[in-house]
Amino acid sequence: MKITKIIALTLALVMMALPLAACKGETEKKSDLEYIKDKGTLVIGMTEYKPMNFLDENDQWTGFDTEFAYLAGALLGVEVEFVEIDWDNKWSFLEAKDIDCVWNGMTLTDEAKENALCTDTYVLNAQVVVTKAENADKYKDAKSLKDASVAVESGSAGMSAAEAAELTVVEYTYQSDALMAVESGKADACIIDVTMANAMTGEGTSYEKLTTTFSLTEEEYAIACREESDLCEKLNEIMADLIEDGTLRELAKKYELTLVADKK
């Protein structure tokens, strides 16, 4: 009799545990896209970087990637939240789920492919050398920069380009800091994205006395999602639709950018 009661009690406990195990299994199987939709926000890791993500006169985020992200968020049915990150630690933020994607004029590199699942590329870019206009004739190629102090953003494509050219670099947290270093004379030149150089240097810009001298590399931008994330495929679908209906082309024209789809 006692043995029968023990067996019955054991079976009851097992039956009670089954729903819990099933719930746990369902949670574990939840996709990244479901996770984002359930919490209702798409958290984007970025740095202030004109013309991709920057603050307007009302301290609101704007720019090509900002507007693109808002469009995607609306189509996904979620709010979009922007979080400024240390670019050098972007993969750690992504893996820890502090952010859901890196969406900030991110060059598609081998490093990006190794640490994240990346979308199709969408905007053309290049790493360019920027210096004071008075030094433009002095720094015309990589060889001329061998003895120069070159400012770069830590962990950036510009830093990789500088290292490949065997240049002496000074690392800064942001590309804008690298520009400031050249402006102040702390560095002879900097290597930044041509998209930023076009928006922030030359006549009528924040750095009128700085100019672009030459390109080190040509590249393309992509969005980085967590490894095996189904968000990546969904963003590719959204991107393709927005290119087809002309929305992204109008946005690129607004910010004077060239889409990869329109590469000649």
C-alpha cells in the first residue's frame, strides 16, 4: 500500500514538472525576432556620427541610419531605442543583449563576419585621410604618412586601414575625436569614413580648415545582428522592399550617400 502511494506521488510530481519543462523549452526556442517583438523595442548600438546618426538642433537623433532604423522599427511593430556605445566593445554589447544590433555606418569586415550575423550591404563608403588644408600637399599617399601622427577611432575600419599601411596611430574613442585631434594639432592627420569627412569637413562645415586628401580603402556598410539571429533576414527583407519602392534612394539623396544597389 505504501509503495503504491509512493509511486502515485512520484507520478504526480512528474506530471506537474512537465508543463514547466515545456514552458522552459518554449522560452529557449524563442527566436531573436520574437524576443525583440515581445519586449517591444529594437535597441540599436551606435556612436554619434554625421551623416548616419547625429543629434539635431532639438537634441533628437537623426541621420540616414537613424531614419532607416525608424522605418524598420515601424514595419516590425516595435519602438526604436538608440544607445551610444564604446565602438571597440560593440560585439560584447551585442552578445550580452545590451543592444539588439549595431547600426551605425558599420563597415562589413572579416571581424564583423566573425563576431556577428551581418545584413546585406547598403551604403558605399571609403576610409580617407583628413588633414589641415595647409598640409594637403604634404600628405598625398600612405608613404607620406610614415612619420606622421595619425588619429583613428579605436576598433574601427580606419584603424585597420592604418595598421595595414603600417602607420603610427593614436587611438580615440570616436571618429569625431580623431577629427578634433587634427583640428587642435594633436595629430597630423586622421583616417575616418568618407561619409563623415564629406559631412563634417570643408567650407560651411564644423571643420572648415580640414580637407580630405586621398582614400586608403573602399568598403560597404552593413548592420550587425547577433549570431544566428533571424532579425538579420527580416532586416534584409525590409531593406530590399525600401530600395524597390524608392524610399531608401530618397533617403540616400537627402544625406548625399550612394546605395550599394546603385553602384556603377
